[in-house]
Amino acid sequence: MSSSVRLIRNHQLTQQVDYAYAAVADAPVRSIWVAGACPLDLNGETVAIGDYAGQAHQVMRNLVTALEGAGASLTDVVKTTVYVASSRQSDLGAAWKVYREYMGEHDVPSTLLGVTVLGYNDQLVEVEAVAVLAGARD
């Protein structure tokens, strides 16, 4: 099934970024708001303590699972926010690199930011997303 998401790259803005500047989902669509995916395992334990890339992998696996539960996939995502508990750009870059591996060619509009702290013990990375699906699904 093809995605109802069309990514927009405005050539009046720099092309030196690895994300689209906007996304369009033509109506009618079903919207899905995904809570921030966290680096937790099935027991609720934070994985890969101290490892930005390791936590980013768990976050993205959990994001994929959350989307699947709503009948969606990463290619249905129209916007993400990537939170990294650090003030160092290298840490943000480590998480972003993993995020990009999972997103592949589907380079949706996204915001990457460093924050002081995230909600779970030893948590370093979180990704929230909005997705859309063409038409209603049961």
C-alpha cells in the first residue's frame, strides 16, 4: 500500500539537510499521534544506559511497534520530534544518525533538540511522531 504522505522540499531553502521541510497528507486521512517512544524494554527497564545510539535503536524499534499497533508504519509518519538529553551536538548527532537509519528515504519534517532531562531513569533519547493513513481503517 502506498503512503498518503507527500514530502515537500522547497528549493528556496538549503538542501543541505536530511529532512523535508513540510509534509502534506491529502484528505480524507486518519491521523495518529504517537506518544514519545522511549528506550524501555518489555519490563519497563531503560536499555543501553549511557549509550545514545543504543537507546535510539530501542526507541525506534518501539516507535515502529507503536505505529504497527495503529495499523501504520514509518512511511506514514508526517512529523517527528527527537529529544536528546544532552547539550552536546555530538550526542544529538549519534541519536540522529540512528533515527535516520530507520527513516531511510522517508525524511519527514523533524525537530532535533537537546533537553535537560527526560522522564525515565537514565533515559537519553525519545522520539514522538504524527502519522496519517489514507481513509479510515477498522
